[in-house]
Amino acid sequence: MGFYRHNRSLFLVLLGGGLMASSVLWEYVRMKPTYRYLVDPWAMRGWETTQALAICAFGVAIVLLAVPLSVRFLKGKLIESILLMAAATAFVCLVPVFAGVPDQHMYSWPRLWLLAILTALAVTAVVGRVLPSGLARSLRRLILLVVLAGITILGALVVYRPLSGDRTIPVWAVVLLFMFTVDALLLARPPRELIPYRLLLTISLTGLVVALVCSGAVRSTLLRLQMENMGVSAEYRDIQITAGVLWAWAGGVIAFAGAVGLWARRRDELEEHTRAGRQLAVAKLSAAELEQAV
């Protein structure tokens, strides 16, 4: 029981990632029973959908990252963190490519402003990291606010404005911009030892979001296959999500809870180590003052 209590968060991550990965073995969608033998295909299992395969990949990635973090194989060094972020960025960007997600129109201004804000957040995080540490807090905040507003306006009106027409942009490009922003924020926020744990949180949350939004996609896929196979299809409202989607949802929630636990435990360890170092430094200073007094 002691080993379980010490590694409870890891067990949660393993359980959640395992549920997400094993969801491909279960049925994801089916028609209402009244449609049996009337349409084909009538149901789809996880391995027949790209959405379930993407969820499975997220589950495996979460487990592969959590295990070395839990056993302290990864020490949180800068080079390790950069390599992990590069691998995670490549993985997340490849998911929509292999899932066959079509290119999206970026004609709406809210989407363009969202891209500009993501770019501004990444640039602001980098600027905040390189600013002198002795700079006054009020001046630092003013500089970062100016950078954030300036990059947002410049990005929306100059950089991303050409996308406001009928052009389409690959989803992986939007995901790459999002991950670049996340990576910049992770690198800019101290302490450096927590970067891999924050990355685990990001991947777990992304996998949970993918699992939550996949229900509509797999139902649309079933309708499309029915139309291709028979020339007719059922109605969208008559398609039900089943055990596979529910397993993926449950696994995503459990894995994210375990990732939060791993991050919190490592944060507490670093705080205790810092506090102990400060106390030791104060003790040495007091001992030196006593020696001088004597």
C-alpha cells in the first residue's frame, strides 16, 4: 500500500492512458435498433475510425511521458525539456494530418484575431524571459502589455489579413502555432524543472479535449460511410455514441487528474528543497555572526 500511495498519481495516469488507448477495441457509434438491417454500416468500432486511433495515440503518449517523469528518469534539464516539447509538438501536429482533417477557411475575423493573440502570447513570453531581472515591476508590466497589444494588432491587420479571403489553411498549421505558443509559455515560466510536468498537463488536456469533441466527428463519419455504401443515410439524431467514446472520456479525465497530481508532487518537492536551502543559508549566516561576536 505504501508504494501505491507514493505513486497514486502515476497509477491514475496509467489507468487513464490505458482506458484511452483501449477504447479503440470498443464500439464507438451505432444506429438506433430500429435501423438494424436497413442501413450499412450500422455501427463502427474504434479501430475503424481515425478519431479513435488519434485518441489511442494520445493515451500512449501520456503514458510514455508520465512513466519516466515519475521515476525521475527525466531530470527537467533544459535540453531534455526542449527535446520533449519538440517531440510533443510534432506529435500533436501529425494527429490532424493522419486523421485526414480537411483544411479550414479562416475568413472570419474572430479566427484571425485568435491566431494573432496566440502569436502575441508567444512573443510576450519570450520578451518577458529576456527582460532584466532588476527591472521595476510596473515598468515590466507596461512593456509586456505594449508588446502584447502591438503584436496582436500587427498580426491581425498585417500578417494574418491575407487569410481573410477564400483561402484555406491546414489544421496542422494552426495546431503548430498553438503548440509554439504553449512551448514559449512553458519555457518562460520558472522553475525550469517543472517544464516536463506542465507539458504532460498540456498533452493530457489536449487528449481530453480531442476525446470530448470526437463524438460529433465519428457520427458524421458513420453517415458519410452509409451514403458512400448505399446512396442513402440515416439521420444524425438517430446515431448513438457507445462504450468506446465513454471509455475515452473517462480515461481522459483520469489521466488529467493523475498528471495534475504528478505536477503538484514535484512542485512541493522543489518548494521544500528551496525552503531547506534558505534555512541552511540562514543557519550558516547566524553561525558566522556568532563566531565574529565571540
